[in-house]
Amino acid sequence: MTHSLLSRRAFLRRSAALSMAGVAAPLALNLSHMAEAAAAASPGDDYKALVCVFLQGGNDHANTLIPVDPAEHATYAAARGMLALPRDDLAATTLGPIASGRAVAMHPALLPLMAPWRDGRLAWLANIGPLVQPTSLADYRAARVPLPPRLFSHNDQQSVWQSGAPEGALSGWGGRAADAVLSGNSVAALTCINTAGQAVFLAGDTIVPYMLAPTGVPSLAALEGGLFGSAACEAAFRSLVTDTAQPHLLAGEHARIMARAIDVNARLRTALSGIATPSGFDTSTSLGLQLGMVARLMAAHATLGLRRQVFFVQLGGFDLHDNLRARHPELLAQVAAALAAFQTEVDRLGLADQVTSFTASDFGRTLTSNGDGSDHGWGGHHLMLGGAVQGGALYGTLPPAGLDGDHHVGQGRLLPTLAVQQLGAALARWFGVPSSELEQVVPGQRRFDASPLASLLSA
């Protein structure tokens, strides 16, 4: 896959930001996330946001959606062994006959998401994962089509999900989608916001993600009191690091980034000062804290002049080679509680139809057990949530309950029947990316049929 090389100016922006690593940690953190300001535009009612909820480590798909019909559940249980969930535990989260008459249930820990499912605002994507082109089991076995690079590797498959390329990719499809609609935002630096640390998903060819701690905007110690103990020293330092009239090209670009960093931090802190984390979030959990911050940022979008935003939040711990039966429910419960609270707050803000959230992960896992857990897989099941989602439905092809069929490449590892590119293209269209730019935003999407997800999102 070919990606645009960083422009000289983008390279200088990044290089200058990195050169400040020794000045002050909070300041340096934000310096690396400034992009060129775009033309101002009134947000009006045209705001849209994407929220990627990344389940780091590889979510166990087989205990996320579980077959309920007696014969299929028995086949599932025989393949899963001690990892299988009892059929009697699935009544409250059964989704009904949704795939060729087959009934499945969500994990009981996902019970808080039954309300949006019944309301038609939550959908499931069955057996989705990275592909290079449509691939059959015969294609896979005969090695006659290209496959995603370095399958089953954590770092590489995280990158492939988020960017379409292995570890080392320069941009992701979330960031490239933001590039395509950037002109609608007054503060370009706040277009892509990451509350979880580095992730290629939000990096564009132009836009650079803004990393924000879920606890709030950090103060700049060197400029806001305390570090020098002198207002005069602080003023002198500010003048020094923001002086753009310097003969050295890198130093001048560095100073421009510093000035923008200081300005954006101040504007964001002011915009959030009167917006508290809504009470519905459990801020003792990582995901609750992150999505609470995302909700606050969305509440401030009009003040900041933002019409399009992409957010990335993450919950780790899903690499459950052991202790899966005990730990997986705890993780899914955190996902369900945080997403349910987030959707409630989005509704309260009047943004129900303008915010779409979705889960993603390194990969699915093996249907077979290794004793106390499951191992690295390929395809998996993921959810989408929001007022624009045509929910109460499953999109894609649900794999067989056991180890037979054309969906398995070994140990119950799913060969994806939906490609990440299909999802990326559907979300990009909804986000406002012109059809002429879809291939640049989601390279390879034209190799796949758009019709399986054509009705997933309303305009």
C-alpha cells in the first residue's frame, strides 16, 4: 500500500516538536500535535464526530457474540471447552433471529447495550478484519492472493486495522478522513484528539493528532507560574521560544509551533473550564474517564469552531491467553458501561445523529481454548453505536458456530468476510469525505463491495 510521504513542512513541524522534549513534559507533549490552522467556519448544525474505541490486545470475539440455538450452542461449547458460556446465562442479552434465522446473544456483561440495540441505534459487524482483497479459504490455503502483512502480530495488526499498513505507517484512515474535511474547522489542531497515547489511526498526511490526558488540559509549567518563580522570567522564556524571526529554518518553525501550542492549550482550557464531566460516567475506570473527556470536548465544539472531529480512546488488557473467563467479563462490562453513559450524554447534548462510535481491536482470537484462554486470531465481531446507525441488525456474515466451514483458517481463527476497508469507506462517506477522495482516505476500498454496509448509516 502506498502512503503519501510527509511533506517537508510536516517533517519540520514534527522535528521541531520533538526537539523540545527536554523543556517541560506537558508542553512537549502538546507541541507534537499542532497542525496548520484552517479557514474558520461556523459549526452550525453540521457537526459530525467519529469515536474509535480500541480494544487493545485482541478481543475474544467468540464470547462477545454467542450462538443461542440449542444445536449451535452445543457445537460452540464443544469447540470452546472450559471457555464456553452457559446457554442459560444468555437470555437477557439474546438479540433474536438476526442472521438467516440464527439467534445470537451478546456477552451478559454487555447488558447495558441492550437498550440502544432495541432502540435501533446499535449494530453489530460480523467477522470483520483486515484484508488486501476479497479472499476465500481456497485462496488462503493456496497462497494465491496477497494477505495482510504479519498476520497475528499485535503491533502490526493494530497498525493494519488503523492504517492499512504494518507497524511504521505514517498515517491512519481516521486522520486521512480528517484531512479531507479539515477546512471546516477553526482550530485544526483539535480535529483529531487522542486520550490514550500514540495511535496511527489519527495521524493524517496534514493533520497531527492532539494528545490530551483524560483528566484535562495540562498546564504549561514554564509559562503559567511555578517553574521559574518569576513573571519576568516566564515572559522572557515565552519570548525566547516563540520568536519566529530567527534565521535558522528549523528554529523558526519550532517557534511557530510553540506559539500555536500555547494558544491552543489556552483556548481549550478556557472552553472546558465550565464543562464538568457528566455524572453518568464511572471515572474510576479508564474508559469511563476517557469517554467522559470526549463528551466534554464535544460539548465545547461550537465554542471552538469545530465541525468535524475524530477521537481515539483505548482500553487495554484483551490479550487473554489465560484467565479469560474471569477477566474478559470485567473488560466488556467497562466497555458497555462507558459506551452507554457516553451515548446518554451525546443524546443530552443534542448530538445523537451526529456522533458515531465503533469498536476495533488488533484481531479476534481462536475459537479453541489453550486451557485457560484463547490465542491470536484474525477476524472478529465489532459494534457501532449512534443515532445515525441503522441498528437492531447484524451486518456481514455470521460464521459457523463450530470449527467447520469456510470461515476458519485453523483453531477457529476467522477468515474475515467483511474488510476493514468497507467499514472505513462507509464511515468516511458519512463523515463527508467526497467520493473522489475515498481511495486516498481508505486505500484499497474500491476492491471491495460497498453494498453490505450501504444501509449501515443514515446521512
